[in-house]
Amino acid sequence: ERGGYPHFMLKEIHEQPRAVQETLAGRISEMEGDVRLDLGLNQWEIQTLQRVSILACGTSYHAGLLARYFFPRTAGLPVDVEVASEFQHMQLRPGTLLVAISQSGETADTLMALKKAKTCGVKSLAITNVVGSSITEIVDATIYTRCGPEIGVAATKTFVGQLVALFLLGIRLGRARNHLLPEQGRRLLGELSRLPGLIQAVLERRDQIREIAQRFSGADIYFFIGRDILYPIALEGALKMKEIAYIPAEGYPAGELKHGPLALITEGTPVVAFATCGEKIYSNMKEVRARGGEVIAFAAEGDREAAEITDTVVELPNTLPVFSAVLCTVGAQLLAYYTAQILGRDIDKPRNLAKSVTVE
Ligand code: M6R
């Protein structure tokens, strides 16, 4: 049932090229540079939208954070993202599209927050992997991620499916609001279609990533840093490391390191830097090196600057920075997986956790 893999998590990590193909299937309209998705909104409602508010927990919340960077660019729409269990005071005004993200569609915190938010009378949309799950009964429309069942407690392929669903949603909103031109839509969608092959190329780096995991498996803390669209991926990388390897891990916006956490960087502290989105992170990587920290960089193929700062570079195929978020994610998943395996953790059923959290 694990298809020859020692754990469901590793199987599900390797299913990601296929999962992305499924999330995209039949939804791309190449000619118009547009996306086919039923959002439960008419053209006028989309054009008069003022903002998007997102509710989710855990890994799904990290997917929501990525939309906060993407939707303003593609659709000119500001995005608020709230951890569902903290949703108390957000007053949703007319013109808001409420988006709830939940792999299982059964997370109590998300369902309760969604019900409360709906009393403001706004339209709502769910992004979920489970057909007919409770969340789909509460909302006006659902985007399914179609990743197939995920058994491992740590979300992997469903997170990537959520990112791709959000990319599609951002492009759809942008095209419907005339914020994106057809050729801009075509460019984004053309690149998005390449993702399955690019993910496969990252999976092929598994031996190198396993060696890195081995080298730092005795670490007592890990840092993950990223800027812009890669900041949510830093949070997600740290969550994976905590969740399955039980190593304390902090995800930080790279520029924040110098505002406190740098005090924790000592000789040999591993700092994973996602370096595929802009040049500014190089100076943060240098700050780490100067304190004796070890930088593990995920950088684009041929990135000479990253290679000058550190010997430990995992090269990722070139793509648009926004889609490199998916490639960095796959690298971080493998790093956490191999670390947990080396440490002998119960990877598919980490201690104290359940796949679906149905209590508030
Ligand atoms: O099913 P959901 O997406 O609503 O679950 C939300 C979180 O419980 C979930 O993402 C959790 O953080 C995962 N174990 C992370 O790997």
C-alpha cells in the first residue's frame, strides 16, 4: 500500500508531480490565458471585490500566507490571512471573498471560524482535498485540490496542491478583473504547467538532501529563512522539521534575523535559506556565516553568488520566483523527512498529533 516506500510521507512527496498535474487538469485555458474555475461569483461580483480574507490552520495557513503575496500582484486584491483558531474580531465587509483552506475539510477550528465569518453575509469559497467533506457544505463553491488521499500526518502533496489551487485562483481573479492581460495569464500558466517536471527534478536531488540531513541531524535547532513569497515556505519548512523530526525549528523572514534571533546562531547552527526570490537574502546569508552558522541554500541552478557564500547549495531548476516556492517546499520536505528517518522517528504518526483535528 506504500508502493515500495518505507513511509507514506515519502510516497506522498514523490506523488507530487502527479498531484500537481491533477490540480491543473482541465482548468487551464491556454488561448485566453485564463483559468476555468467555478467560484460561485458572477462577473460583476468578481469585478467589485475589495479584498480576500483567508482562514486556515497549520500547513493550510501557510498556503494562505502565500496568497497574501500573490493576489495583490495578479488581481490587485489585498489579502488578510488569519489562523482560524484566532478568528474572533475580523469584521468582514461586503465585497470580501472569504476563502477557507483545509486539506481534510474537517478541521474544527476552521469550520467554526468559517461559520462565524459567514454571519457577516459574505460569499465563501473552500479549498480542500476531500470530496464531500464538511467544509464543502458550508461554502458557496469549492476548489478541489485532487491530490488523492494523504495518509501521512505531515501534509505534503496537499500543501503543494493548495499552492497550485491558489495560483489558479489568483490568475482567474486577475483575468476576470482585467488586472492581468491575456499574455500575462498565458506566461504564468505556461510556467505553471512545467511544475510537475520541475518538481521531479528536485526529487532527483534526494541523495544530496539526505547527506545534508545526515550532517545536521544532531542539531539542537534549525532556522529556515526566506523573503517575500518564500517567507511562508520558511514557516512551512520549520513546521515540517518540528513535526516529524522533533527538532526545534524557527521560520523567519530573512530580514528579521538581525532583530533578535541572530543571538541563537552559534558555530554550526544550520540555517536553511530559500534563495530563489531576489538578491536581498544574500546579505542575510552572510550575516549567518559571519556568526559561524552553516547556510544550506536552496538556489537557482548556476547561482554563483549563493555558491560563493556557502558550499552547501541545493540547485533548483529555474522558474519564476513565485513558482520556485513549490520547488523550495519539496526540498524542505525531503530535508525534514530524511532527518526524521535518520533519528528513527515515527514519521507517518508523529507523537501527539492526529491527521485531522476535529476538536477546537
Ligand atoms: O486538514 P487541514 O488542512 O485543515 O489541517 C490543518 C492542520 O491541522 C494541518 O495542516 C497540520 O498542521 C499538518 N499536520 C501539518 O503537516
